Amino acid sequence: MSISTRFIAFFFSSVFFLVSVSVLQAQVLNVESFRTQADADTTAAWNGETVFDVSLSKFNEQVFKLGNETNAAYFTGKHRYLFLTSVELINVDGSSVISNGYFHLRGTFVEQRRFSPEIFTQFQYNENLGLKERFLAGGSVRYRFLNRDDIRGSVVTGLMYEHEKWGTQEQPNIVNEYIKSTSNVAIRGQLSETTQLLMIGYYQARPDQFLKPRVTSENQLNMRISRHLTYRVRFTLTYDTEPVIDIPNLTYTLRNGLIISF
């Protein structure tokens, strides 16, 4: 390994451990962020990635964050199955600890066709926002409108059942159960041999309140350092027209980290 390559790896590793900015975790789980990487490989039966996130910041209070995100995909040659998990622990001044996490399963059938049916289920919680539990299950149809080596694009639309339980120490628990529409548009472009840009937009709403959605936009820049190591910068913006409890309508997250691919 050359000196310049070592310096780049050391620089990005330092950035990963020393720089992390996040203000309220986004509410919509972004499945497309990983699946666009998995879709590009139509030969390997298994592929995946794991991300480790550690940060320490000190302003009025000392905040320590520890997180792990692990994603895997299994491709049968015709169908693809995704397994996504994430856990984040946040400690404030060595006393209070809050936790965020999710577990997601998804199957895409006859994936190589322009139209592909999907089924999915998910469990999620976010103590930072007061989301005690969210369970959902549903189905959708994926349409691929771009499928070139340098750029890929897809549109997904479907319906899902969603059960949520919200609450904080200051507010009583609220339980909701709805049928919702869920749609997204994803575009992944190859800027260079080692740099990739991913842009995704989500729109989720109840059919009877379709113009009162939960909208999410995500932009992600991936810079490959080596075959199994990638540096990632990701900005996520979510706007909820009618939050269930008293939290901001607009939440956002800016993160960077190292991805280990396998």
C-alpha cells in the first residue's frame, strides 16, 4: 500500500470517529439505500455490508453515540431477499441512555423483470422521537425505468398496514393503526469509478388523507477506498405533516461513516 493510500484511509477513518452530526433520527426507514447496491450484483448468492458509528461530542452536555447497521441480501438467480438491522445507543452525560433500532425483511420476486412484485415487514423503535414501537407489513410493485451500468432508477408503489405506539414521559401513550400508501423514487448514478451518488424520495400517507403525507428525501455519496471499504456521507430530511405527538414537523440527519462490504 502506497503512502498516499495509507493517508487517505487514515484520514477517512479519523473523520468517521471524530465527526458525526445528527439532529433527530428520520422516521422513514430507507431500504433503497442498500438495495441499489445489492441489485448491481446479479452473480453472488450473498452480499452485504456493515457500518459502525462511534461519536463523542461536548457542548452543554457530553453525548456519546454507538451504533451498528448490518444489511445482507440473498439472490437465488430469480428472486432477492433483503435483511436489514440497525441499533443505536445514545448516552448523555453518563446517565441517561436512549436506543433506536429497526429490523426489516423484504422479498422481491422475478427481480430482473421491469415490473417486480414485493412483500415486506418491519419492526422499528425510536426513543429519541418518542416512537415506542412501529410494526408494518405490506406489498408493492417495483418498476425499473433505468437500468444502465452508469445509472439505475426505479419507482415503487404499494400499500401497507402500520401499527404505531407513541409516548414520552410528558405525554400519554397514543396507539394508531392505519392502512397507508407507500411510494418512492430512487436514482443511483456512478460519478466516477470510485464515487457514487444516490438520491431517494419517499411519500407515505393514508389513502383518506393522501395530501397529508410523511415525506422523506435522502442524498447519499459513497466514495470507495478499497474493494471492501467505502466512506459514506448521508443527509436525510423528513417532513411529517401531522406528527402523532408534540415533536417537530421537520427532522433531519447528517451522518458519515465507514462501510465494510462482504
